[in-house]
Amino acid sequence: MLFVFTLLQRIKFKFGIDRKNYLLKYAKSRKISSILEIGVFNGNFAERLLKVVTDNSPGSKIYYLGVDLFAEGFTEEKYVSEISLYPQTLSKIQKKLSKFKNVNVELIQGDSIKVLPRILNGKTFDVIHIDGGHSYNTVLQDWLNVSKSMNRSTAVFFDDYANSRGTTKGGFGVNEVVDHIDSKMYDVKLSFNRDFFWKNYGLLILKMVKVSLKAKT
């Protein structure tokens, strides 16, 4: 069973039909100059995203801000409490993303709950990707912090919106945050693309969610 789901994910990733393609398709349709990513992990998705953005806007100056504990600040306790994966070191990710010469890459190490209020300070972004800690409290605080950095052209993407088994057995807190976002103020759209993983508690299905401010009427 594990082999089947692992093979399926590799195929989906190879052909670009994994769940994160939802964000990449959005990036292809816009001129994006600023990105905030909470949860950089190993830098692979940041690399995919920046390739799309730079190909779509050759010669344009792009700002990428990534916040993570990185390997230097990650602990076993965070691994368990935040349903996380072990991240790469900051230096290795910096080196990986440095190949994009027209991108100003800034990586900040620290707990997003503590770091974001200090560094955002009125900044706005075209794209915000929330994919850090997965506990309800962390996702909620990340959302409350980045919602202050949105304007009418900002799209916030939540990763790891899970099936019921993922929320009850896996402990993912994304759903509870997303499901309580004010629908009168925000447009909330769930991706069609989904990914499948086999865990010790059974089948885990993950999607992405896009949130944007509703147009004024």
C-alpha cells in the first residue's frame, strides 16, 4: 500500500499535477513581485515557485521572504507537536535559491508566531504561502498575522487542508482555521488537485486552499 501511494505521488509530481500546482497555476497567471513563504522545509517548492515567477516576469525584480525554524532551530518536540517534517539548513536553502539572479532572497530563522509580527510591519505581498507548523494554534496565528499583510491583489495559500482522517487522527489544524474564515470578507477556494499518502492511521488526503479579499461592491 505504501509503495502504491509513494509511486502515485512521484508520478503526480513529475507531471506537475500535485496539489501545489494550484499555487503554481495561479503564479503563471499573474505578474508577481513579492512572496512570503512560512515553512520553507527543504526549499524545493520555493525553487519551483520562483522558476515559474521569474519565467513569467523575466528581468523583473522579485522579493522572496522565507520564514522557518530550519534545521538549526528544529527540535523533536516541534516534529511531534506541529506534524512537521525535518527541514534543511538555512545555508543550503540560501545556496539553492541563489541561482535566481533577479530574486532578492531573504531567509529568517525562527518561530513564525514570534517572528511575523516583528518583520511584517505593514509589508504587503502578492503571494503568501502558509505551510509551517500544522497545529491549530500555529496555523491560526500565522493566518491572523499575514491577514494584516493582504491587499486586494494578495492571494494567501494554505497547504495541507486534510481529509477527516487527517484532522482527527493526524492532528492537522488547517481545516479548522480555514473553515472559520469570514466568508463575507474573503473568497475561499479549495483546490481540485489533491495528494494521497499512506500513514500509520490510514489514508491521508491533502489539498491547498486559496484565500483572497472580496472585491468591494
